[in-house]
Amino acid sequence: MKSPTRDKLLEVKNLQVSFLGIKTVTALSGISFSIGERETLALVGETGCGKSVAAHAIMRLLPPESGVKGTVELRGRNLLGLSEKEMTEIRGKEIGIIFQNPSLALNPVYSIGHQLAEPLRLHRKEKKKKALSRAAEALKNMGFANTGEIINYYPSWCSGGMNQRFLIAASTILDPALLIADEPGKGLDRSCLSELEAGLKRLKEEKKTALLLISHDLGFVRNLADRVAVMYAGEIVEIADSSGIFEEPLHPYTKGLLNSLPEKGFIPIPGFSPPLSRLPSGCRFHPRCPLRKRCCIENQPEIIETNGRAVRCFLYP
Ligand SMILES: Nc1ncnc2c1ncn2[C@@H]1O[C@H](COP(=O)(O)OP(=O)(O)OP(=O)(O)O)[C@@H](O)[C@H]1O
Ligand code: SF4
Ligand SMILES: [Mg+2]
């Protein structure tokens, strides 16, 4: 489903990812979505549904044993058809990414200022002083006041929340049009999470950066996303604007996810996601769905568009 109101920045069409091994596992079964310029799209869903695989497939960072089909177009250019050299140019400059495990992304032996300034010196040939002053500005945008001091800090001196904001500053220092943030708030306490949220909002407002936000935290998603795509077992089951998802969810799985919000009483969805190597027949959600009918067990629902949103369920239209 395309972004309804904005020029298209990223369009993912029928993206399929399989991992080839003793038993082939299909992690993504043909997902499609788009992100408009300056838009924030959130990808949500339970663990193992394929969110990180989607992010890595877009960036062409999957391991060699993976098979990828479909298209990933950035402003009309299919990234899956580019050479590795061309793709290296895209990473950082046009699409930034922060990974689910941030502790591996910052180098412990270099100062924060050095790590932020390095891409500017390398790609834009900026002089050290100018690059460091840009690094300080990027830190200010992430909500740090004493930037002259902080550029001399090392990652090990700082909290997880500070490091996460350093990473966002580093991933966006070259002003990419899109930032992919995979669980940026994971492990952070409430106050760090609010600072992170404010930093991401400033990035959207001041730098006009589009965001693919992957998160388990639905409160965080509700505060930041323009639209939300809900994934279940390697498929997208619903896409709608944020108010549609949070105020009028259609898919029984989306409704179940929202019941886990504190204001709904933390009610978990009974049962577990199926292993991708042993998917159920028919609708993948049917073993857990309180509204399943006979046809749900026998037939697979297609994703259909209805009133500007998309849903994969026999209850609609
Ligand atoms: N390199 C790999 N080889 C085989 N299977 C893999 C590989 N990487 C991911 N998978 C499988 O693909 C599925 C989707 O994984 P993914 O990491 O995208 O889940 P996720 O939605 O990001 O979950 P989480 O919320 O826990 O981060 C999982 O079943 C995972 O085991
Ligand atoms: S298709 Fe059937 S089982 Fe699947 S979510 Fe809809 S009602 Fe539930
Ligand atoms: Mg993940």
C-alpha cells in the first residue's frame, strides 16, 4: 500500500527472504509497503516475525545463505539490482541504519566526536575543525547541551541512552533521506526513552528525515509514527495511519497486540507465533484467532485495500 499523501521515497514490493540450510526457512513471504519523503512508518509485531530481516534486506546486509526476491526501490532505483560498490554509496549517505544491537556499532577506542566526524572527512573531504563542529551540531540536535565536552567522551563513559543517541547522530551525520531504526529504545528507561523520542522528532522536523521505525514499544510507536505496518509470521497483516491502527484496529492480531498496552491491562495474546518452518494452513493467525471461521483454516487471506488502509483477513471488506 503506497504512502497516501507524500512523494514516494522507498517502495518495497513483494519482498521475499529465505534462509537456505538443511531446511529452508522463509522469513519474509512477500511483503509490500512504501515510505513517503519525511514520513515515519513503524513496523511492529511479535519477536521473530521478520522485522529485522526486512531492515537488513533493504540495506542488502543479509548473510550469503539468504535468497532475496522482489524489489526495493529508493526514489525509483531498485537497490536489489545495484552492485556492491553502488550499494556502499547508498549506505550512510542515502539510508542510515541503527542496528538492534547498538553496543557493537560504536568503536570503544575512538571518541564520540571522532566517530561522528569521520564520515564527513571521508565522504565530504571536510577539514577536521569543520567536521567536529558539524559533529557537535548533530549532538545538539539529539538533545545534548554541553556538546564541546561530549565530543571528547568515549562510549564506555556513557549510559546506554546516551550511546543510542550518539548512534543516531552518527547514522544521520551525512543527512540520509531515510533512517532505519531497529528497536532504538530497547533496554532504555523511561527518561532515556523520552530523550530518544525527542531526538527522533527533531530529526524528522529539522532534517526532514524519513524513518522506518522498528519497535516492540507501541507507546513509542504511537508518539512517532505517521503510519504503522503490523507483521505476523513473515507477512504484513495490516497497514494504516497511526490513528487508524491505535483507535480503530481491524485485524484481530492488531487488536490483540493493542490489548498488551498498559491502558488495556497488559492482556497478552494467547498462544505463540508459529515457527516459520512449520506454518499453519490457511490464515497464519488462525490457531490464535478468537474470530476464526472454517474458511480461515483452509484458505489464505490476501491483503486487500479498504478505505485507504490494507488488511489481510476474511472479515474484510
Ligand atoms: N541468518 C539467519 N538464518 C536463519 N534464520 C534466520 C536468520 N536471520 C533471521 N532468521 C529467522 O528469521 C525470522 C525473523 O527474524 P527477525 O530477526 O527478523 O525477527 P524480528 O521480528 O526482528 O524479531 P525481534 O522482535 O525479536 O527482533 C526468525 O525466525 C529468525 O530465526
Ligand atoms: S482470516 Fe480468520 S483466522 Fe485470520 S485473522 Fe481473520 S478471522 Fe482470524
Ligand atoms: Mg529484530
